Amino acid sequence: MKKDLLKMLDLSGDDILSILDLADQLKYEQQHGLPHHYLEGKTLAMIFEKNSTRTRVSFETGMFQLGGHALFLSGKESQIGRGEPIQDTARVLSRYCDGIMIRTFDQAEVENLAKYADIPVINGLTDFAHPCQVLADLMTVRERMAHLNGLKLCFIGDGNNMANSLIVGGLKCGMEVAVACPEGYWPDQQVLDFAASVQGGSRFTLTGDIFEAAKDADVIFTDVWASMGQEEERAKRAVAFAGYQVNADLMAVAHPGCMVQHCLPAHRGEEITEEVFEQHADEIFDEAENRLHAQKAVMVLLMHGEI
Ligand code: CP
Ligand code: NVA
């Protein structure tokens, strides 16, 4: 049966670690000029109903490096933008391609696409989840810290797609997870229920206090206060999120050597200061690079059909 990558909740801890192991291997092969054309002759259709820099470039380049081909379909210019049902798009693309990556708004649209497609579907971001980003994030933390189990992951800001995916991914990898969000901007209830079910909720904290969340953290994540599709709420959100910033005062309570990660794009002076961003730029751009390697691993595992 074909497999998809729709959200972190669908993966086990072992699944995540297998993806990270293959991602490390593919990174090594690429950096040492070793051939890794595992998807020779295969095609990935990439549907974008929201903007992207990293996701588009890393998927397209990744397919090329694996010996395959990727094609870009914008929501607006394809028939999706004129209302063709996702069930029909799924069945059409299944006749031409070997995999589909989709970035859209509603998680239900991605789940529906996967239901009707005969080929693997990869979620390249929805309002609910950003699993490809979080696989790259976990890869980056493991690369620098050598392991994940037992580390403290902190997220500061909006209970958005990144928070939802980091909570689930971090807990599944044995991390302690602490999230600071303002009242009314909490992570999804499905994610909070999952977090409460892991060892009776003992490894998860949700608080309004950024210092409580960041205390002794090994890695601090943040993300924009207003996500794609929330542009009209920017002014209101700037008020709600004032103080939810990763800055030098916050870093002072974290564990010495604490990493900082940001999925990008970043809004300096809002969720993170210029100073902290630049101090941790190497880690943040490693994280961006690892999108390429982590997604290549996902594509090989889902589309190769043997590994
Ligand atoms: N982090 C991320 O998904 O970046 P893009 O929006 O540029 O794809
Ligand atoms: N939360 C952000 C992530 C961007 C990669 C958004 O959805 O816009």
C-alpha cells in the first residue's frame, strides 16, 4: 500500500528516526559527490496554493539530485484555481506522476488528496502542519547535539502549524517540550490531546510565560506571529504577541549552548531580535539546508518503492 507524509501525528518515533538516518546518509552522499539517483525517471508534482522559497527550491533541487524531475503547479494557474475538485486532481496526477507535494490552507484538502491519489502525497505546509520543516529541524538538532532523547525543546509564539508539528515531533523523539503562547493562540486541540497522552503529559508544558518555557532549554524555536493567510490580522496579532520574542534576556535563562531555530522567513524585531538571529545564523541556515536532505529522504522512502 502506498504511504503518505501528511502530518507528524501519523509517524511513529521509529519512523522519524529512520527518515533522519536516511537524510544523514543522503547528505553525506551529496557532500562527497557519491551518486544517489534513487528516483531516476520519477516525477513529483508540486502544488502551491501559498507562497514559498525554501519548500519549492528544496523539493525541486532534491528531485533533480535524485535523478528525477519536479514540476511546479500554482493553485492560481492550474485548474485547481478554477474549482476543479481535489479528488479529480488526485486521480489525474496519479496517471502522470509518481508523487505529489502540496502546500495549501486546509489540512482536510491534503488528507482528501491523499485519499484519492494512488501515489504518495507529501504535505508541504497547511494551516495545521508543516511536517517536512520539522523533520529538517529534528535533523539539525540531532546533528549538533548528537541525540534528541531527553533534550528540552522550547517554542515561543503562535500555536500554529510549526508549534503543532514541533510538539508532536519532539515528544515522539523523547524530548521534553515547553510551549509559550498567548491566551487564545494555543496549539490545535488534537495536538494538545496527543501531548497529554504521552506519559500522562509529564513531558509537555503549555504556558503564557516565555521564561518558564525557555528555562534550561536546549533548543528554542520561534516563528512569525502572523502566518500566510493571516495577513489581515497582523496589527491585532502584533498586540497579542508583544513580549513573545526570542531575545538576549530569554536566551539568558536557557541552557548554556542552547540552539536557536527558525523555519524562516523571519521578522526581525518581532518574534526574534536581529542580535539573536545573527548569533545563531549558522544553525538557522543549516536548518534551511536540511530541508533538502530531509525531504530527499522522505521522497526516497515514499517513492522508491523498495527501501
Ligand atoms: N520554511 C519554509 O517552509 O519556507 P518557505 O515558505 O520559503 O517554503
Ligand atoms: N507559520 C508560517 C510558516 C512558514 C514557513 C506560515 O504558515 O506562514
